[in-house]
Amino acid sequence: MGNLLDGKVAIVTGAGRGIGRGVALELAAQGAAVLVNDYGVGLDGREPQSDMADEVVAEIRSHGGRAAANAQSVAEFDSAAKIVAQALDELGGIDILVTCAGFLRDRMVFNMAEEEFDAVVGVHLKGTFNCIRHVAPHLRQQGSGRIITFASGAGLFGNPGQSNYGSAKSAIGGLTKAVARDLGGYGVTVNAISPVAATRMTMTEATLKAREIRKKQGIVREESALRQLENLSPEDVAPMVAFLASEHAAGVNGQFFLCAGTSYSLLSQPRPIKTIFKEARWTVAELEEIVPQTLAEGLANPAPPIDPE
Ligand SMILES: NC(=O)c1ccc[n+]([C@@H]2O[C@H](COP(=O)([O-])OP(=O)(O)OC[C@H]3O[C@@H](n4cnc5c(N)ncnc54)[C@H](O)[C@@H]3O)[C@@H](O)[C@H]2O)c1
């Protein structure tokens, strides 16, 4: 047990299993009282069970920590308000919000149903906003707080079959940067983690196959790409979350961290890497000439046309 977060109250969404569970246990081990939220759904977001968070709460209490369970869905604005209200009523405050809740409904874009797109954007992007929106007034008023959101390689690099999830995760990046600016002046920091860990979300045939293909193509997205996914424990992400939640990270705001197992990286912020410029508007004929030798030179197509053979 540490005392990094003594006296703090944290909400961790989607904390019944996977990365969120590891985060809840670590924050509690560092002294925080934790509201363990989990709607208890299947990987596709269906069939909620209300007792998913109870086991994690019991585990925290068995180690002498303080915790309460919550089974509301983050995807509904009013339910998210209840999550925050419970932290205030039962645990006496709110200092830290960590948004891990989410599910997948993968399908290639040409087959994706509108409902599949809406549901995944609803739980990840809207769910993250919902929780932030309800904690923000409290954090602003007390002049301190920490928010840690969860992005993904699917939003940073793009994965086949995840137009819904990739859109939501990329937008969580934009949300994180905007809110970091809204709240930074009030002593609140907002940072995003893009994790890689062996959970039910990633130990799927499709993910393992995609990693294998990238490996064969020599594409290294993260340091862990050459390690077996099953060796990347979801608990490995938690220490970085605890650090970002602590006073030691007061100067870290609006940043993205790739946490792949035990390999932690600061991600670059997008910036122009090549520019062409002239005073008057470009003609298409000029671009035909100049772009292949400048902006488009050496670009790799992430999904080259499939050979019909
Ligand atoms: N595992 C990875 O490698 C990886 C990679 C990139 C991003 N992420 C992100 O990290 C976060 C945690 O992922 P994980 O791998 O631990 O997944 P997981 O499936 O193990 O855990 C997610 C939890 O969220 C809960 N949940 C789903 N919908 C909910 C809702 N409406 N309200 C409250 N809880 C809900 C689920 O019941 C589940 O317990 C997610 O945001 C995920 O997108 C994970």
C-alpha cells in the first residue's frame, strides 16, 4: 500500500474487469477511495449484469481500502450523473475520474449498421463526455482534479472493421485536448492513455491476426508489438494512471501516453511534417507535378488493393 492518493476520491468507469479493474485496485492501493463503476455487459455491450463491480469492491476492501460499487451505464447522460452523485454521497467527494468503460461492435464499414456505429460512439465518446460533464463543475469549484481518458491505437492509426470504435477513440483525443484547455486554468489536468493489454477486448482472433499481419509487414506501432499480446497484463497500465492522478503530475496536461504493457511512451502531437506554399492558389496541374515529389513522396498505403488472385 502506498499513500500517493491518500484522501482522494476516484471514479473508475468500466472497472469490473480488464484495465479498469487494474486501475481501481492500484488507485485504492495508493490510498484513494474508489467508486468502481461497471455496467457488466458482454463484449458487444449487451446483457448488462448489475454485480460486475462488486467483486472488485470486495477485493479493495479485503486489502483495507475504501470502495463502493456502481452499475450505471456511462452511455446515458442521467446515469452518468448518478455515478458522480454516488461518489459525492458515499465517498465524500470527487478528485479523479478515469474513463475505461466501453465495448466493441466490429464490422467492415460497408456492412456496418447505423445502430452499431451509434452504440459504440455512444459508450466511448458520449460516455466519456457524460462523465466529464458531471465531474467538471465540482473539480472547477475545488480548483483541483485529474481526468484520465482512454484512447486507442484504433483511433491513432486505424484498424480494419473499427470505423465506429476508431472514430470514437479519435474523438476522445479531441475531447481530451479541448477539456484540458477548459479546465487547466482551474488546476485540473486531463490526459489520455492509449493502452495495449491482453483483455477480452484484444484477445480476439481478429486482433491477434491483425498484429500478426503488421509484424510480417514490419510495421511497429508500439514497442510491445514484438512481444506476445498475452504477456501484456492489463494491470501494467495502472501505475501510469496513478502517477497521472497524483500531485506529481500537476504539470502534465493535454498529453497522450501509449502504455503497452510495461513500455510507456509520450506520443507526439500532430504537426506539419512537409509543406508546400505559393502566394497564389495552386492549380491542379501544378499539384499533379509537385505533390508526388514532395508531400506524397515515400508514403505507404496502409491497405493496398487486394490482389484478386
Ligand atoms: N485492451 C487493450 O489493449 C485496449 C487497447 C486500446 C484501448 N483500450 C481501451 O481501454 C479501455 C478498457 O478496455 P479493456 O480492454 O479493459 O476492456 P474490457 O472489455 O475488459 O473492460 C471494459 C469494461 O467496460 C464495461 N462497460 C461497457 N459498457 C459500459 C457502460 N455503458 N457503462 C459502464 N461500464 C461499461 C464492461 O462491462 C467491461 O467490464 C476501453 O476504453 C478500451 O477501449 C483497450
